[in-house]
Amino acid sequence: MNLNTPQDFYKFYLVDHYKHKVSYLNYLLKLPEPIETFAIYNNHTTFKLSDFHKSIQIELRQTYFHAIETIFELILALQPDENGLPQDKKVFDLMTNSGLGTIGFIDKILKDQTKLSSLLNRTVMLNNHSYTFIRHLFYCGLINKSEEIEKEIVSSLLVIQKGLETLANDFGNRHEYNSYKHSLRVLPIANTLNLLNASTMESIFEFDLRTSVTFAAKKNSEDKTTFVTKILDSERDSQMIMFCSNLLSNIIRIRLLCFKLTDQEQPVLMFDSEAFDSARAHNLDIAEMSITFEKKLK
């Protein structure tokens, strides 16, 4: 095994990692009595099912952020060089040593969506053929196919680009991601949000916040701190993790075929617009709210 070659990178890549992870996390989330399933909870007198479920939902959320980062890391590693030549055979070295600036690139997309389309529409030259980088990424080697397959690829690429824009937007709030990664600075402090009539004090709207977490988003000044309460949408997170997993599947498995690293058939996925729109739709009445606290000066 020589990890300086692309063969081992693509051949041994854990291509279904996120698919496996979202599967077992959702299995755990649906367990009615985990304390009876896992011996670790024997005599665990402080066990709370709500805390168990909240931990799983937080893990799903973190996994989604990590999956987004992985996708863009691979995209930047595989982008063509200045002459339009593919970098597929240098992927391991590029991902390990070059400092791809993934987070900075996502920030640029958030400020200017054309940054993403400009990258994806760069020209790649391969075996006397030229095509766009996005096609090289997800359908490398699929050329001179039937008109029907060509139509499917073109349609699928439009969905993929829309999906990548969605992933970049979802990754935009790094205060939340950093709150998970660094010291687990998320607090499940809110259970209900009630909007009351100021005159009668009767409830107008009531929102269930039991699946929410609260984190400090920014300090506006020395005396003001903004806290954000985020309602975890685990169904959407799961669907979007699967979308990321399917993107990874195409990137890796199409290269197993191109480099002739397998004798087995490999699935090449086409992405449907309606299915993606359904996956990215929010399932909540309220997604998040923020409040700024001001310390009183002595």
C-alpha cells in the first residue's frame, strides 16, 4: 500500500461513513428505552431519556456540518490546475499538506454565489475531451453516452449545484458549529416560547422548544452578548447528511471505475430536483431566535 498514489485513497476511502452514521444515530433516536439496551446505563440513577435524545440530535447536527466540510474539502482538492488538468492523482497530498482554505472558500460563496459557479464551470481537459469541473467531479468519464443519459446528467448537475449552494448557506453560521466542537458550549435551557397578548396576557402562539439548544453567538460590546436558540431539525439534518453521502459516493465510486480499481459494478447516482427540495425543506414552525443581554453598568 502506498498512500502517495490515488489508488489507495479512492480504494480505501470510507465512502459510506456518513450514511452509516446517520443510520445508527436515527436508530438510537428511536429507541424507546435505551437504558435497557446498553449495559453502560446499569445503575445509572441520573439517566434522562430527554438528555439521551438531545445528545443524539446534537450529534446529527455536528455530523451534518462535518459532512459539508468534507464535501468542499474534496472539491477544492480535485479542482483542475491552472492549465485545466485534473488533480485526481494528487488528491491525498493536496488534502493533507496544502491548506485548501475550505472555510474561507465557503465564506466567499456566502458573500458571492458566483464564486462557486465560477469554480464548478472551469474547464477540465482529459483524454482529448473538455468538460466542466462539476461534471468531472461527479460524472468523470461518462462521455459519449446516449441522449437520454446525457439529459439525466445535465439535469442532475443542476440539482447538485443548487445543493452545494444550500450546503454553503447551512454552514454559514459557524458560531453554532464551534459551540459543538469547542467545549460543547450548547445549553438546553428553553422548553417553550409563548407569545402573549399585551393587554389580556392570553397566549397567542406557543412553540415547543424542547428540542432546542442555546449558544452564545457574538459579543456586540463589552456589555452585550447575543444568544441564539436553535431548534434542532433532526429529520432535515438526516436528509441533508444523506445528500452529502450521495455526493461523496459519486466522487469516489466514479474514480474507482476510472482508475480501474474494482471489478464490481458501482452505483452512479442521479439527483432529482423534487427529491432534493423535499430533503432541504424545514420541518419547523420556527427555526431559531436570538436575544441580546446587556449587563448593567455599576
